[in-house]
Amino acid sequence: MVDLTGKAVLVTGASRGIGAAAARAFAAAGALVGVMARSAEAVEALADEIGGLPLVGDVAVAGDMERVVTALHDRAGRLDVLVNNAGLIGPLSRMDLADAKDWGACIDVNIKGVFHGIRAVLPLMRAAGGGTVLTIGSGAAHRPQEGWSAYCASKAGALMLTRSLDLEARGDGIRAISLSPGTVATDMQRAIRDSGVGPVSRLDWSLHIPPEWPARALVWMCGSEADPWLGDEISLRDPDIRRRIGLAD
């Protein structure tokens, strides 16, 4: 596993699911982890567990993202890795029936939240000579799913932000990679199942991977072995990727 001793990592949406698992994995790799979410109670409990820094904020608000990034940088004197994990799945509805406010909220978090994170960390990483920006992607970025218009559109946009960041900042030492984890056994997947919308809602629960798998992948992506995927997306559905990371089939 990649050694991140002495590094500082910011994980958004860290109150549960992939975000919480990632915060634990980065802490186990030696990093000081900034645990960010909207719930103060959740981030304080997790930060206390892993020796991290609790950071309350909403990625959809640019000022919140800037404040959180500054707080972690002030604490650690550096910021090496940003994990854009915060995300919404809803509204799970056909476009003609979707609530416009809910649809817009998904865009605010899944696209604008990623942009706010990149915009906040980029000057600090450039000044330090480099850094890594990892974003949780999805197969939904590449093909539509019934009732998932907001999620599919937003994940496609987030992938383009990864590619844009690579184009603009690879020369400054910035590593930008997206991770498509597949279906993961989280609260989001329960919401999909309970909605009954689309084929993913009917998948057997045993087919979903544990959140610890994408968490381990994110740590691995901070190392040079992931460099062939700079500006691109890594899929945990790929058996070769799983072998490289050391995950069971």
C-alpha cells in the first residue's frame, strides 16, 4: 500500500459510505485526513476515531470549500490529496416527472462541488509543486440509466472536469484521476434499491462491493502505479485493476 506518512488529505462527503471508508484508509496509510461533510456530529466522530480534522461544510457552496481547504492547510502546512467524493443520486425519476429543485441540487453537488474543490486546492498544490485530485466517478457517466438523468449528466460532467484539470495542470505536477467503483454497498445503493427505478435497483445485494474496496483503490491511486490513468478513469470492474490493487475477485 502507498505510504502517505506526513501527507494531508481532504475527503469530502466523509460522513458515511465510500467517504468514511476512504478517510479510514488514508489515515491507515499515515496521512492527516480532513474529514468533510455537512453533519458536524458525523465528522467529529470519525475525525476522533482516526485522529483527523473535522471540517463542516457543503461542497455546493464555494465559500465553504475554500474555508475547509484553508483550515486543513493551516493545520498541516500542506495539502497533498483532494478526494471529491460527496455526491447525490437523486432525483430518481423520469425527466418529465422530476422535481426541478432536486434535479438542480444534484448538479450543485456532483458537478459544482467538484469544481469548487478543484478551484480551492489548485493554487496551494501549484505552489507546493504538485498534488493529487481524485474524483469518484461512475459508469453512469458513459451511458444513460432510466430515471437517472441528473446523476448521469452530473457524473459525465465530473469526468470532464477531471480531464480538463489534467489538460490545464498536469504540467504543474497535478495528478487528476477519476475512479468508477461500480455498485457499492452503501446508503446510496439502498436508496436506488428502494426506488425500484431502473435495472440497478433490482440487482442482488450480494453483487455490490464493500466501500473498503474503492477506499483502498483511492489510496493506491496516489502512487505512481496509477500514473498511466492520469486524466482518465479507473474502473474497479476491471479484474486487472483489482489485481493491481490487491483486491479479491
